[in-house]
Amino acid sequence: MGSFQSERTVNGWAARDATGILSPYSYTVRKTGPQDVVVRVIYCGICHTDLHQIKNDLGMSNYPMVPGHEVTGEVEEVGSEVERFKVGDKVGVGCIVGSCGECGCCKGNIEQYCNKKVWSYNDVYADGKPTQGGFASTMVVNQKFVMPIPPGLALEQAAPLLCAGVTVYSPLKHNGLTEKGLKGGILGLGGVGHMGVQIAKAMGHHVTVISSSDKKREEAVQHLGADAYVVSTNAEQMQGAAESLDYILDTVPAVHPLEPYLSLLKVGGKLIVMGVIPAPLQFVTPVLMLGRKSIVGTFIGSIEETEEMLKFCAEKGLSSMIEIVKMDYVNTAMERLEKNDVRYRFVVNVASSKLD
């Protein structure tokens, strides 16, 4: 343990500017500290947020940037004080690799809301060194932010769960929406939405997929197990579904009206917003007030919730629908993701890719 006596060089792929084009990049990571786990990256999922970040859509990007926050791999080394993991363990790393550890959020095990959280990439550690993500051969991460992958859950399947999976699991749990028999809506059938259908169904919910066209109906019903499908541009279908849902998971990462979907909720229903949208959303208040409805936000999930979600998916036999690519295809994958041309998540086989 702790055999790396100095910083080590890592090869990955980075964006250099807002074009978002990724290319080989070498950089250094810190030596193994007492609480650190050295992860040999095997797979890394591609999330829509990665696209926003590499293209500076949110106006906060720093370059060079190695993206990737859906990381699965194998423990290569552990620090002297690490007790949770040993060399050879299969593990995952999600969106966050640090937090203050002292605030109410950290002490309450919801560190994803800590004001001093450290993102897996496009951020800096306390010492000022930039964080870099999973589009690389190696990550060095504090053990608190490393999660065991349960037996029976393939690493390539687990990768998207570290973001898409926990993003839908966390708000269902937090908002008391886990009991059987509830009626839920999934707005948008993409990387997050397709996991929302499966997780909600596994909880025993009646699930309605809401989409802007009819083209994903067969996928939603026949392959993912949705109970119903509503086309949001079809007034008759929307009217037929009015006031029928206990909740809606709004996964759409683009500007869209809220009133049509609020009308689908029962009295006391919740519209749970989880898409990253760099522009304001609008609604008129009576549609909210007259049904005592609520619009709530959510952000990924805690480490505790992520571990719980991974176990849930392993026990229920859930899997994400993925397309595995190598790093030399990643720029094409990003272009396709921007066009929503993927069913439903790209996963990069980092370990089998040429990185330099």
C-alpha cells in the first residue's frame, strides 16, 4: 500500500476548448494517500452532462477537461487507512469525489448538496489541483466516494447506474414514492428516463411514458415494460391521462412547458425536475395551486443511496440498455448523443482502448 512515491502520469482523452472535441491527453494524479483508492478504469458511461461540460454550455468549463463520471473498474491499490476495499475489488465512482465532511449535508449523508462538494472533473481539489474524470486509465479517489459493485452486476451495466440510475432512485425514495401501486409518469425516454421506467416498475408502480412523438411506444411498452404511453402533442391522449399520476419524473434536458405535465398529476402530485437546463422554465401558478401540486428538484443521489440503488438493481436483475464503444469513437458518440441517436446510453470500454 502507498507504493506510489510521487505523482504518476495518466493517459486519457480531454477536450481543449468549447468545440468539445476530445483527443489524447497526459497528466498527473496524486500519489496514494492514506484514505485513497487507486482505481483502474475499465468502463465509463457517457452522460448528457458530459456533452454540456465539454462544450461549455453552462459557461463554467475549464480546459483541458477529461470528462466521465460514470466510472467502473478495479481497485489497483489502497492507502494505509483504507478498510472498505482491497486490491481486485470491483468498484464504481460517480459524480462527486469530495465534500467538506462537516456541514449538515455531509453529516446527514446527502453530501451531493454540500456547498464544497468536489466534482469528478472540471473542478479543483482543496490543494488547487484540477480533477479529471473517467475517460482515462486511472483515478485516485478518497474511499468515501468509491462504491462497491455488487456481485452479479456487470461493470459495463453498472456504469450508467452511477448517474442515471441513482438520479431516478434518489427522488423516489426521498419523496416517499417507493410503495407499490403508485402511478408514475416518465417524461422523456432517454438515458435517465429508460432507467426510470425500469426502477419504477421494479418498485411495483404503474408506469406511463410521456413523449413528444409515437416513435418510442414499442420500445417503452414492449422492451422496457411501461404500462401506458402518452404522446404529449396529442390533446386527446393528454386529456385522457389528466389527473391520473402520483408523480412525474421530468428527465428532459431542454426547455419545455410545464403546464401540460402538471395537468396530468393528481391532487398532491409531484413533478420532479432532473434535467440540466441552462434556461428558465415557466408555468402559471393556478395549475399548481388548484391541485396542491408541487415542483421539486433533485440532484443525483448520495453515496449511501447509490450503494442502495446498485444492490436494488442487482437483486431485481435490472440493466441499462447500452452501446459499448472505444475511445477512438467517442467524438462520434458525442455527436450522436447530441442528436439523441443512442439507445440509451453509450459506455466507453476504456481498458480496451488506445489512450495515448
